[in-house]
Amino acid sequence: MIQQSIYFRNFILITFLIVLTSCQDYNELIENEKHHNTDEMLAVLDRIHQRCSDITHIYDLPLKSVENRPLRVIVFSDHPKYHELLEPEFKYVGNMHGNEVTGRELLLRLAEYLCQEYRNDNEEIKNLIENTRIHLLPSMNPDGWEAAVQYAWNHTKSGQFKDISTMLKESGTTDWIAGRSNANNIDLNRNFPNLDEFMYEYKHNANYRNNHLDIEAFLSLLVGNDCQNNSYQIETLAATFWILKKPFVLSANLHNGALVANYPYDDSENHRRMYSSSPDDPLFQLLAESYSSTHKTMQSQQKSCDTDVFPEGITNGAAWYPVCGGMQDFNYLASNCFELTFELGCKKFPPGKELPSLWNDNKKSLINFMWQTHLGIKGLILNEEDDMIYDATIKVNRLINNDWEYIDHDVTSNIEGDYYRLLIDGTYAIQVISPGYEIQTQYVHVHNKPNQKSAKRLDFILQRKSTRRVNLEQIFRKFFKMVRSSLFPSLSLKYFLLFFSINY
Ligand SMILES: [Zn+2]
């Protein structure tokens, strides 16, 4: 009997200890009402990585901030270290404005949540992580964060709070500007190459382009300054190369100061305040609403921040106020990535004690928005020998009232030959073009379902053009080049005819 009661007591004790240690484990990762300084933020990311090492990977952007702080990213995926064929990549960027901090803290909580729920076998989170590669950059401007906090501490009555951590928990910071910019006092969200300007200029030319303006981006970085005539900053350069290099499909940039989901374009021709729609306007509206409609208050607000009222909790960027040199339009115009900007609340640096309710307001929308990475179509572009074709152009035409309407924003295939095209529901003709291959068109009906694990698969196997056809095209290209570059088109024509008359 005594023996049995000892066993029973030990059983209760061990069970209690297991429960206690697992609870401690959970709490250790992050403190609910705390604002994390840079060192604490990096430590949280490390702890999450240690806890979930099989589904996370940590890396830094190639350059550090002006004050030498790392721009650290945590990745979630079932194969977190590399791009998996046909698995789309997603990113969240927080704290680009150093004193706008909700995104920074929510991304830490999101990372903890993804890690913990994956371990808890939460089916939705497992599906999301196994089918998406998710990059979280909690702070793009850690120097600004430190400056905002130092400014607030220096302007706090002595003795009001026992330390900085208590000040942040009880009152956050309240200055509207201090810490917004980087350590060189440059606003990073005005510091990206102004690709809108190229796009509007090209609009008046025959060879209009509004995508993959990467050469224009490099040229701007090499020779120019930003819209406000400031030099390009190290944080901007780091983010620029990140955007150009990684095969991101969808992204959001998290800010504070309003409560709204903002979508491209952020700028208009001549920088006027007006609705400035991109060719993907209906898609961007849907993406913005995917966030606002699942947020606790974004759609129900009544003039919440002394700014405009936003129907449905969404706005076109330039219709609200034009932004020149912003990161959102840069993503869309330079890469395959579609980015939106979410303003997560009126207070820029809310008291830490409000963070749990902010997490509660945004949790569902943060998850729901990541699912949108799987809208539309995706697939492989191969040749008949099964080689992947890099940089093929994917053109989209949508059937509207029995007419095919070109959505004038092409995407391209990645280095491994996979491509992703976010699309709203509809019937489409998808055309794939790659030099040396016959153009191929396929028709597809897109019907997106909530939380679908994959976009609709649509592969293309391209046939090589005959050598004669390739040569003829080359000849015509040369001719047009001569005409374009010549002051004497008639002379070019003469040379061309001479050139063409030679029998091969
Ligand atoms: Zn901002």
C-alpha cells in the first residue's frame, strides 16, 4: 500500500514537473508586454530557432545598419535553408521606420506562434509552413528604434519610471518623428530607387515596361540620389539586393500611425495625390482586404486616427498620399514580388502593455495574408529535354466580357525554372515567351479557395524554334537596332537590304 502511494505521488510529481517545464519553455521565448531592444530581439530569434531548429533558419542581410546592427531574418519552412521547387516565398518586414514598432513586436510573436503551433501539430500552421517559405525581418531599422527609445528616455521626468524597460511597457514613446529615420537621418521609405519615374516615362514610349526594372534600379543606385536628393542608405541597399535576389512572391511592410491596408501604386505621375492604379489593381484590392477583413478593427473603424476614413479598411497608396521612393512600389516594379503596406495602429510606439491586444487584433490577419501567397497559378517552364528555363516571361490575359484583356505586368521564371503568378478568380490565357523557343499559350480557369495549399499548377514545355527562324529574328532585331540608333534610317534600310540579300 505504502509502495503504491509512493508510486502515485511520484507520478503526480513527475507529471507536474513536465507540465511546469513545458510552460516555462513556452514563456521563456518571449515576454508578452515587453518591447525588445536589439540584443533582446536577436536573443528571442535565437531561442525560437533553437526551439524549432528543424523548421527555422536564421540569416542576416548582407549589410549591417549604419550603427553596425545586424538586419536579421528568421525563415520558416519544412526546408528552411533553401528554395524548394514550386514552393512560393513570402516576407514580412517590420520597423522600417524606427519609431513604428508594432510590426517588430508582432513579428517576434508571430515567429514564436509559428514555432509553437507547428510543435503542437496545429494543422493549419503545419500546412502553411510545409507549403510556404516564410521570411520575417522584424526590424529593418534597428538604429531608429534605439534612437526613438533614447529620445523618449531623455525626455522623461527623472524618477517617473525605474528603467527604460518599464517606461516602454507603461507608456511606449510618444514623439511622432524621433527615431523614424535611420542613423543618418534619412527616411528609408523614401530612399528606394524611384522606379515609378521610369515606369511613367516608359508609358509614353512604344516599349512600355512596368516590371523587372532591375537595370534601372542598378543605374539609379550607381549614379543617383533618392527622390529627396539623399544618398542611398546601407539599410536600403541591403533590402534592395534582398528583394532582387530572393524569389519572393508576396510581401508586406508593417508600419504605424494609421489603421489601413495600403496597396500600389504609392506614387503617381507628377507625384500628385490621386488614385494611381497598377495593372493588378483588383488583385491588390483583394490582397489588402484579405488583411483588413480578418483584422479585429481595421474595417470597422470610425475615423480612428484623426486621418481619413478608409472604406473596407484599405486604400490605394497615392490616393491617400503620394510616396516617392517607397519600398512597396520598388518590389512590384523591380521583381516578381507583390508588396503591400499595412499600418497597424494610430500609436506609433504603443505601450508594451497594449501588445497582447495588438497581437490579438492582428494574429488572424497576419496568418491569413501569408495564405494569399498561394493564389493564382504556378508551375515549371521546361524545354523538351527537361531543362529548366530561367527568365522566361509569363504574360497574362484575362477574359472579360468575351474579350481578352492583357494584364500589363509580366512575371518571370526563377533560376530553377519555377514561376508564380498571383491571380484573382477568372479565366486566363497564359503566354510564355523565352528567346529561342516558340511562344506557348495555355488557357486556365482560376478558382481560389480559402487557405488553399497550392496555386493551380500549370507547366509549360517549350519547343525550340528552328535555326532558320532564330536567324531571321536575329536579322530583324539587328535591323531595328540600326534604325533606332541611326540618324539616317534610309541608310540603315539600304545596309539592311544589302545584309539581307546575302545568300547564306
Ligand atoms: Zn511608417
